[in-house]
Amino acid sequence: MTKDLSNQIIDQAAQSADQAIGAAHRGVAALRQGTQQLADRAQHAGDATVTYIKDEPVKAMLIAATAGAVLMALVGLLTRSNHRH
């Protein structure tokens, strides 16, 4: 009877280990798929950006200059507030 109980415990442990390994494999596969989708989206965004810059170079330059000015203003504000404290 003790041997049967031991075999049941071993079988259940093996089954649990197999389920955990299966879950880990599915997790890795999902992560790979998500990573590939993210890479595809980034590639598409990059291509769209290049196309926009080629089609609208003046607007693209003005947008970049405005974004740079806003970032510099934020950095200036953050730097000033840090010096005061």
C-alpha cells in the first residue's frame, strides 16, 4: 500500500512537472510572438516616418524643432527646480 501511494505521488509530481514545462514553453512562445509583433510595428512606424519626411520635409523639420524646443524647456524647468531645492 505504501508503494502504491509512493508511485501515485511520483506520478502526480511528474505530471505537475510536465504541466509546468508545457506552461513555460507556451510562455516563451507567446513572448517570442509578442516581440516579433513589436518589431514589426516598430519597422512599420519607421517606414511611415521616413515616408512622411520625404513627402513633407518642411512640416517634419518644424515638428522636430518644436519637439526639441519643448524638451529643452522641460529640461530647463526641471534643472531650475532642482537647484532651488
